[in-house]
Amino acid sequence: MLQAGFTALLWSWVARPPNIPIPGEVLQRRVETAGERRILGDCWARNAGGLRVMYLAGTPFEIGFANGKLTEDLMHGQEAELINLMNSSIPWAAGRIAIKVYATWFTRDLPEAIPAEYQEELYGISMGCRDNNPGLGPYYHRLLNYHAAHDLSHLFMDSVLLSRCTAFGAWGDATADGHLVAGRNFDWEAAKTFEKDRVLAFFRPEKGLAFMSLSWGGMVGAVSGMNEAGISVTVNGANGKPPGRAGTPISIVVRQVLQYARDLEEAIAIVSNSAVFVSEHFLVGSQSDSRFIVIEKTPARTAVREGSNSVIICANHFMTAPQRDIPENIEYLREGTSAARYDRMLELAGRAWGRITPGETLSILRDRRLPGGFFPGNGHRGTLNALIATHSVVMDLTDGVFWAATPPHQLGPFLAFRFEDFERRPRHMDFEADPMAGDGEFSRLELSRQYLERARKALADNEPERALAWAEKAEANNPGYYQNAWLAGRILAKLGRGAEAAERLRAALEARPAFRSERAEIEALLRKSAE
């Protein structure tokens, strides 16, 4: 009886699809192939240089149905990796069940926070894409919650580790030709599929404006995009108090701005009126207003930050009062990497001031040094390019050109797309791959990361000699990275080789650890080694 009552309660929290007539003609459409394209009605998709490029037009349900059909393989891969990630992160079945129940309860009011047209689009996706995992619950409910995955992650993850995106906008005298130019790195260390299976989609909805968005298969919301009126939006996570209840997912707010805003005033109104449940930074550019702004949004307030000297930079910390003075933001600045990335981007944008172009913007996004130009090895989380990006974009709002990075991370070529002729790419405008992608340096970094993991495992298994050998290999493939020296110092200390341990730990400190807590741990171990 008790179990039946709990099941009924849990079921009452599950989201139901919108009560709309299902268009039978749409459901009967079949995907056809013509050359490189897969076509469904007026919609199509093709693969291009590491991206799935997709054109979607029609009613919300039609757009969703086509999205589900044309990215079905990607959606299945995404969910499979998310399941594997959950199983590996939480190996206890009881723990996974508890989180699932809590998330279902927490998002019980989520449908009320998502506009009807986007629920219809999600419904179309759920009807277009086959459900590979019906045992996980109703497909529509799962898709709805996946759109709040970024927001929900604030419940379970430390935001110091979660938020590491960096972006900037430049205009007027700061750029070489007066154009409005923006660039962003979307650093989100989630399942590998989000880094390798990117979708560049052109949406032409029944209502509102056409827009381009770089995201993933089955995505209704957006995180990086530009519309035909010359509005661009990118979002960076922000630190704040854990959410008290579910609200509108950030990606849905971005979608609304892209679809309905023609200027900054309209963009600010959309963000301000959104009942979000986590804090976020919106970097918004407007061709008609000839500038960029940052909208700092929390569940309780909205503030607008203007640029200086025709440049504005956005990392992950609040800079407007009173949010900049709250304890969470102060602690985040002290502990995290936001200040270092902000300062480095400020240096580079200042150095390039007056000659910023889309190409120069890309050079800034690919920078791998800390403030002052110090090179800390590859993969340092305090750099602009920590080689963890799930995607990266450059936008020229004046010319209506959108460049989307191809894997790995943002080292592959940046492919150009134009509003005036989306179907035919201006290949001559593509940016080349970073030399690091082809000269062996990135491959060595990947090896180094593998060796570090093996060293940590060997140390945990009480095999310090074996662990030291792996740590030395990690350093050989990525010289100067502080985590190599730190781990070697820990291993040497365990082996009783105090002087050598102290030498490695001092080297780790000189290599500038990314987080304050890491520096404190290294300093404590160094003191202990000196005893």
C-alpha cells in the first residue's frame, strides 16, 4: 500500500506532453537522402567537417519532429553517455534512485516555466526520435529535464568547478573596421559526446526571427547564437546560492532572446522577466545598438553591465552591486579561476585594441597562457583555452557571419556560415585548425592526462613506484603542468624521499596552481615533507 502510494506520488510529478492535436501528416513524413543531405519536409541536415549542420523550419511541432528525426543518432549517443556518466559517478543503485526521485520532485513545476511553443517543440522531438531507454521514464519528461541539465547541475556540483566559460565583445574603435565582433569558449567538462557531436542549426520558426545556434542534437534551447536582426547571445555560468525550486532553464531564456529580441532593450526585458532558478551571465550584442552588454541575472534580480572603451569581457564572477559583494561571489573570486581568465582576456583585448577582427578574436580564444604571459603547461584551468571546451564560436554581427569550432575542443577549423545564404557556406572565410591539433602537442597532452589518471590509481592501490613512473611520463608529455609535479611530490613523500618531494612540491607552487584550495594542499604537504 505504501509503495503504491509513493509510486502514485512520483508519477504525479512526471511532466506530461502538451495537449495538442497530433498532426498525422507530419508523423507520416519519412527522411529522404539527396546527395549529402537527409531531408524531411522543408528541413534538412548534413555533416560538414565535424559538425552536423541542420536547417529547421515550420510550426513548433514540425521543427521538433524534424530535429528528432535528423539528430536521432546523436540523441541516442548523448543519453547513453549520460547514463554511463551517472553510473560511473554514482556506482550505488540506491544513490542513483535517490537522485532521480529528488530531481523529479524538484522539477515537478518545470512545465509551468517553459513557454507552450517550446513544449510543443519538445513533444515533436519525443515523437520524432525513437526512445532507446523507455525504462528510464516517459521520453517527453526526460527531454524536458535534459534541457535543465546545466541548471540542475548546480544542485549537485561545486560551481567553482562547474563554471569556466569566458567570452568578450568588441565594437567601434576597438575593432579594425568598426564591426561588432564576439567570441566565446564554452568550457563544460561533461560527457565526451557534447564535445564531439555538435550541431549548428538554422531555425526559421513560424513566429519571430530566424537564428543560428551551436548546440547539440534534440536541443530546443540555446547557449551560443545569433539572429537575423543582429542580436548575439552567449551565456556563462555564475556563482550563487543553490536554487530553491525549478524555474525557466537558462537555455530556454537564450532561445527566447534569439527568437524575439531585435535590440538590447527587448533582450533585457526577456531576461529580466524570466523566472530562472540559477544565476547566469548573458553577453548580448546588438547591431542596431552598436554595442555589447552583459546581463547579470540571478533568481532575484537583473543587472546590466556596460563595456569600457568599446570592449566588454565576461567570465563567471559578478561585477555589479550588490551581487559582487555577496559572500558567495567573494569566495568564488578567491577560490576559482574566473579572475585569472578575465585578467588575461583583458590583457589580450587591450593589446589588440583598434585592430580586433574575427581572426584576432579566435587567436585570443586559443590563448594558453596565464596573466602576464606565463605558460603553465597545457590544460591549466586558469587559462582561456584549457583544452576542455565543448564548443567555441566567433561572430561578426555587422556582416552576419557565424563561425563554429570543430573538434577537438576549439582546435579544429572554425567553419563559417552566413545568414544571407545559409545553404552555401563561404568556405573561403573558414579559419584554419590550431597547429597544436596536428603537430603532436595535443596528442601528447591527451597521453599526459591518461598517465596522470594511471598514476593516481596506482597511488590509490598502494603502488607508489609504479605511480611515480606514470607521473614522470605525464610530465614528459606536458612539461611544466603543476599537477604533474604535485602528484610526483605526493608519491615521493609516501616513499619517504622527503627532499625530492619538497623539490617537486616547490615546482608545483611555482607553476601556479589553478585553485586556492590546491595551493593550500600543496603548501601543507610541503611543510610536512620538510619536517
